[in-house]
Amino acid sequence: MLISLRRWRAESSRRPVLPCLLVGITALAGTSPSQAEPEFLSGFLRQMPGQAADTSAWALEALAEDRPLPAGTYRVQVQVNLQSVGLHTLDFSAVNDGELQPCLPAALLAEWGLRLAALASSDAARASCLDLARAVPGAQVAFAPAELALSISIPQIALRREVAGHIDPQHWDSGINAAFINYQASTLQGQSRYRGRYASHDLYLNSGLNLGPWRLRSTQSLRHDDQVGTDWTRGQTYAQRDLPGTRANLTLGETFTDSDVFRGVPVNGLRIASDLSMLPDAQQGYAPVIRGVARSRSKLEIWQNGYPIYSTYVSQGPYAIDDLSTAGSGELEVVLTEDDGQVQRYLQPYATLANQLRQGVWRYSATVGRYNPASAQQTPLLWQGTLAIGTHWNATLYGGLMASEYYRAGALGISKDLGSIGALAIDATRSATELDHQGDVQGMSYALRYGKTFDTQTNLRFAGYRYSTPGYRDFDEAVRQHSHDGSFHGSRRSRLEASLHQRLYNNSSLTLTLSQQDYWQRVAPQRQYQLNFSTQHRGISYNLFASQSLSSNRGSDRQFGLGLTLPLDIGRSSRASSRASFDLRDSGQGHSLRTSLSGSSSEALSYNASLSQDNQRNKAAALALGYQGPHASLGGGLTQASAYRSLSLNASGALLAHADGLTFGPYLGDTAGLIEVPEVAGVGLLNAAGSRTNERGFAIVPSLQPYRRNALELNTDRLGLDVEIDNGAAQVVPRRGAVVKQRFEARRVSRLVLTLQDAQGQPLPFGAQVQDSQGAALGMVGQAGQVLLSTHDQPQQLQVKWGEQRDQGCQLSLAPQAITVVDGYRLHTQACL
């Protein structure tokens, strides 16, 4: 608000400058030490000749009038420490001259992370309406009525330590009953100088049925080839549901065992296995426990690679921080600031491997069923159990037992974070196999794994070595030998794996991956490696690589290559992007060349055109197009060479059947969402590129994260002018495999630009308010009597007011459907009587 210009000029001539500035600042803030009342400058609202002089002042007074919400029940968006906890229906009571205060049950605050043990009394922990600011020193509650948003701030000391990423299982959504089919279809037609005409057709289906908490899944494939004929194959078929109390999933049918202790094998039976995604974020991955002693209440900060990742306050005495969220390996800088300002700093190196768990976290599995190989082999009954637990001293113990009709195996190992040395895991496995005519064989297998990030920006992501004695067998090796399968040529002797990543300087890196394995009954080892160097200079990307496939051949499978990619500025659209690529490869059979132009002309359309020459100097030209539509992905390619030509087409997507009908959309993934904007087509989603609601207002959102809050946000920029959506954002917490449904209420409106005149044909006063029959404000008259309204399309009576007197208003009969639409707006000039 501003002080009256006249008053300021009159008083400034007899007051010092500084006090006058102070009066102006305090008036802007809504207070005045001299008791001067702030005023609006109504003279800026210029009226047409003949209008009442006090019309502008009345209009400004109506605008400035504070009309708070009455006490009652409202559905509000709640944030706790700047983290959204979703929409909640709360009761609000009026306090302090009409200010609304929410009723916050202690149990609900506990769900949002409040540690009830931090409250002073047990009665407060059971309160149906807890005064949070009084019960927890430093807590704040702020309600914004205009946005229906409630912001709550709770000190870290009063929060549960596992609150980061923690969602109470009672909020997990099982979703709706639904059936779906994911499909991938392709066809190839070609003609070759050597083969003549040929064709092949493929169809891959991944279908599912959700009934309550149960998920039924099955995969099938159909292939037709001119030479082989038609082949129908059924893959995994199983029923699954989660067990929230055990943090695990129950699976019945065809599935696979885990490979964290033993090699994974296909089974047909029953399996219960931990699902770490049910745990809070701070417990899923490994991080060290930060321990120390504080001399007083202190602020503790933890930094990684120059960025703060954790902050809290600790009390005097010993402390332990066990809820860090970190990635990879490296050093953590711990900064402890005492209440007297003294600062302590120390470094804690750490490293992690894939099988490491936090202290107190368990991972287990139990499986019973028959071996389910793809080929014709024996299918013995199989039992397997594994267990891993994070213990003290940053160590993880793990092991397991495996048994069958003629096979026994047991494993035991430990994984340890050794700080600056790195992370190390050691385990031993013993197996015994009963063979029909060769007697029993038994042996040992030892494994060693290591990982570390060095100060030279060298990341040894994983290095492992396993050695097995001649009598050791993995389960699949034992079955193949017992079945006299010709594919069994001996047991594995040793296996080496390594992955190294080195960052050299800005935009440059070197990566090496290596694996080698050999067998007791074979002479030549199997070896593969890939060495890759990439850099970028002035927008051009360079890539050098060398590789060798996993084969016993000597030298014939080695390749060397050089690739260049540079961006091109083609087209005027900001969404269009193109790039040119050049590739040169050399192998034992000769060298090949390829140049291509690829990119996208919009969000949905992509292309790739190329010219190539293979190692036998055969030239080829190819063109491929891809389209990501709201209901499916389509693609096609054409290749013309000197010895052959081919045409290929492909399509992928999903069909979802639910209680409201059928909906087509992109490939669903494991967990999905169904959006409904009733009877509004073409609405996009910010977090699902390409998805659009169909004619009935439904759209599919693929690949949601289970047991996590997923934001669903409508892209309202493309809504028609006749559609209004009050709230275009929501959050859902799906269970694994669920299809959760979210409905967004929408309504059809008419947007009108009216030029309102009085009985004499003069524009209505600037600032006059337009109200509906219930007195709710719809808009305000602007210059030349124009007003923009958004209302329903049924005939209605409106009233216009520009004062409190009877003659300072008029009535307006409006029939929106009778007004012509121009560019989405209904333009009309009408008299108000």
C-alpha cells in the first residue's frame, strides 16, 4: 500500500528526509509509527465523463476487503518441511480475529514424521487436535486460504530418523482391478540375391490381471518365419502379491531365484523374497554409520564431493548417524559446529559393494519348486534359502543353503567397508553332486570382490574373482551333467570380472570392462573386453573404442572403431534437434564405414538416415522413422543395398481394460497409473511424454515407482479455453504391479469478453464488479466497459455493482450459447439495465 501522494508532499516540506522514508516504509509494511492510515490512490482509476466521483474509491475498497474463509472442513495440500505429504481433509476453526487454525491429530502428525516420544506428555501424543507450535518448540503451522495449502515446519530433533522416504504401509495403494496386454509387433519383408524373397513376423505379449492385492502375469511370443514356420512360446506365468508386514513379495508359478548368493535359476513353485524398495530411501542402499561425541548441543553437517548431503542437530554426548543417503564410494566430510561456535572437521572414507546392507537391514528369500529350464532337461525338486544382514562395524554377513534330489550346496560370506582401503567381500561355497555312473563329486568355490573410488577420480566399480575346484558344480551344471546334456563340456574353473572408470579432464573419460572365464575340461579361455575413450570439443563428441567378444576364437572377433557426432541446427522449431554421426570400424574381416543423420522434428517424430559400406565393400542406404503417439509407438525402416533390400514395420504399446472401458497407451512397465479427466480429450501429462487423454478422458501413465510418492501433473497449457481444472496435480503411492487410478475433476465453461453499457449506451464504470445470482464475484469491468468472464453455458442472471446505492448497479441477462465463438472466446456487446 502507498501513502497518499498529497499527504507525502505536504509533510515532506516540514519533516527531515529520514523520518519521512521511515513512515513510507512502515506504511508499506502495514504499520505506521505516527498512526497515519495508508491510502490507495483511487484517482489512478480514471472514469468516463458523467460517472460518479466515488466509483473508483468503492471499487478499490471492494478489492482490498479481506474476506477470509469461514471455519469448516477443507481438503488442503500439506507440506512438511517443504516435502509434500499429499491432499488431506482437515477441520479448521477460527481464532485471532477469523484466522483459521487446523485440527491436527497427533496420530496424523506421526504419519508425517513427528516423533511422538518427543512430546512432553503422553496425553499430547494421543490428542485429537494437537497444538503443534506449543507442543514442539520451534514448530510452525502456516495456512494459505487462497491456495488451500498448509505448510508445517518441524525441527529435525522432533522427527523420526527413518522419515526420509518413509511411507506408512497403510498408504500403499493396491490400485484398481484391471487387465492389460503389453504388445510388441514387428514384420520384415525382404529380397536377397542369395535367399530370394523372405519374410518374418514377430509378436511379443506381456499380459496381466490385477485382482485386489494379487497380480497375475504371463509372457508369450509368436514367431513366423518362411523357413522355420510358426512357433508359439510361453514364458513366465505367475501370481504375485506383496506382504507388507514382512517387506517381501510372495510369488506362485514360474519365476527366477536371486543371484546374490547362488547363481539364479528358473523355478516353477513358491517363492518369498525381500523387496528392498519397501524400505525408506535411507535404508535401501549402504552408507557408513557416522559416530562421534559432541561437547554440547551442536549442528552436524555431512558433505560429499563439495555438496552438503545431510544436516541435523545432536545433543551433548555420543551420537550415531545411521540414515545417510549416499552413492558410490569416496570420502565424507563431517562438520560439527558446537553451540559456542567452535568447529570440528574430520573425514570418513567409505566404499560399498552391491551386496552390502545397512546395519539392522535384512534381505532374505525362500524358494521351493521344480527346476524350470527352457531346454529339455530334468526338472528336479529344488529348495533354496538365502539370508543377508547388515551388522555392526560396517559389515554384512550373507549365506544360503540349496538342495535338490542329487545336489547340495551351502555358502557363507562377509562384505566389509574398509574405509580408505575400499570395500571387500569374501565368500566360500561348497557343493556335492550325486551322479549316476560317475560317482559323487564335491568341491569348493571361493570368491573375492573389491571396489573403491580413488582420489585420482578413478572408480573401480567392481572387481571380482572366483575359483572353483574340479568337483564343484553350480546347480544348472549339475542338472546338465546328470541329464547327459551335450551342452555340458565341464565345470567352470575361474572367472574374472572388472569395471574401471577414469575421468581424465573436463568432458573426457576412459572406461574399461573385462571378463574372462575358463573351464576344467577346456584349453582355451573365453575372454571379452571393451575399452572406450570419449571426449568433447567445441560441441563435437569423439569416441574411440576397442572390443573383443566372449569367444574362444583368437583375434577374429576383435574390433576397433572411431565415432564422431556433431549437433546440427536444422529447422526453426525449438523442439527440433538433429545430429550427424560418422563411424569407422576395423576388424579381422576388414573395415566398414557409416555416416548418418538423425534427430527429431517434434516431441513425437524421430528419424534416422544413413549411408554405409561393409567390410566387403557392399554399399547400403537406410531410412528409419519413429513416432511416439499418445496410444502407441510406431516405426518403420527401408534399406536398399546392392545385394538386398528390406522393409520393416514395428509397433508397441498397451491395452488396459478397467471398469470404465478400454484404454490404449504406451508400454505399461511394472507399475502404472490411469488418469481420468472426465470427457476431456487431449490433456497431456508432464511426467509422461506423449501421453494424451482419449475422447472419454482416460490416459495411461507408465513406469511408476512402487512404494514411493509419484507426482501426476497435468499439462494444462494445451487445454481448450472451455475447460477448467481446479487442481491439476496429485500424488499416488502404488504397490508393486498396481494400476492406480487418479481422477481430476474438470468442468466445461464459457469464456466471454463482454462490452457492458448502461441504458444510455455509455460504458459501465471502471472497477464495477460482476456477480452471479448468489453474489459471488465473477469479474471486474475494465476500460471501455469490457470484462472477461468464465462461467457455465446455461442462461443466467448477473448483477453489476459500482456502489452501495440502489442506482449504482444493474441487471444483466446472459445466454452464453447464443453468442458466437471467436478464437475460443464469446465476444458480445450488451446493455445492463
